[in-house]
Amino acid sequence: MSEEPPQSSFLEKLKNIFLVTGKKNNNIKAGDEKIEEIIQNVIDIKDSVVSEIMIPRINISYISESDDIKKIMLVLNDTKHSRYPVFSADNKNVMGVLHVKDLLNVLGPEEEKFNLKKILRDVKFVPETKKVTSLLEEFKKDKAHLAIVLDEYGSVEGLITIEDILEEIVGEIEDEFYEESESKIITINENEYIVSSFIEKEKFEDFFQTNLDCPEVETLGGYILKEVGHLPKVGESLRHGNLELIITSADQRKIKKITVRKID
């Protein structure tokens, strides 16, 4: 078994940058809460494993090896990523990674000769138990941006990008709008709530006294993806019983927060 590389080098440098910045920058005090938060995140992430921050498989935007150029372009226009995992036709295995810029040479007159397999790049696979700090070092060393996460049986469990790791360190700016809270449900008023997409389905059902009736998913975000059939954009909504679910925060790969409103 290969040893995990030292976790100190990159993260220690990062932590020191913020410490020095906090002391020298006239616009930032040494005790600035945001800097302290980032430093603490650097410390906390040393104990994290990939499965804790990966994008779950159900949330992945992907392309199938059987997709033609028109289908691929629809996916690209809808999700706007720079890289996509390409799954086998049976949706079980990842064949490689499609980089959007590699499509440039096959658009136009060459579209009829399009062969997806010929332009796929190698994909990086990592176990779900891998330390996040170790993967960050590998991303940096290999100049990679994306990896597929596998469970102990070799099945695809999720996807992780270097942006996901850095977001864990820097944090999400939009979260500062809300009061600091570890809760996955924030009450705005008696009829409106901000809910994390990662809340367990059962906890959501208990809180709102409802039944999502979707046993194949584990989270609220998974339920929404199952219902709408695509990765929704901010502002999209759906109704479940007396609840309106509105996408409040999302990026190009996952739903983050949902506004839940009770409707009479």
C-alpha cells in the first residue's frame, strides 16, 4: 500500500500566506474573522476524506459514450462546465474525460466524422477514503482538475474537483448572508426556510411533516434532481404537496441551498 504524501507542505504554505496577509495588509486586521475562518478550515481539512466533500454520483453532470455531437452540445449549453466525465453506455464505468476545448477541432464540417472516444483524456480514479490533503497535492503535482471517486467495490461513488477542495478552505461567500449556523434548516419566518440540499431526506420529511416518496435518494438535493431530471438553475422551482421548493444557490455541478415555502 502506497503511503499518503506529507500533508504539510501546500496547506502550511497556504496557512502562512493568510497569516502574513492578516498582519501586513492595512485593509485586513490580524484578527479578521474571515482570515481566521480560512486558517481554521485549512487545519480542519487535514482530517477530511474525499467522500466527505465529493459531488455524489446522482449530482454529476456527465456525457454518455453513446451521445452524438448534438446531444453533447445540449449538455454543454445547459451545464457549462469545462470538463465532463464520459460514462459507458450502460452507465456503470467512466471511460475518460471530455475537455470542451477538444471539441473545437471537430465542430463544423468535421462533425460527421465525430468520434468521442478519440478525443477523451485519461481520467483519474481515487478511493473514497483518500485524504483530501493528499488529493490536493496530487492535483497540484499532476496539474489535474478532476477525479472520479470509487467505493471499496470499484463502483463510481462521486466526483471531486480541485475547486471543491478550495471551496472547503475558502468557504462560500453567499453563506455569509445568513447567520452563522450549523443547522441545515434556517428559519426565515413561519412559512419560509432556507434548507441545505445535503440535508438527509428523513430529516427534511420529519421537519416539514411530509413524505417525498423517493426511496432511491438520500438527500433533498437528490430528490430534486430525480424530480426535474436535470441540474436546475437558480430560480427554478417545483411543488411538493403544500411546499414550494425554489433553488436559491447552485453552481455548475451541484445544488447548494433551497428556499422552502409553505403554500396554503
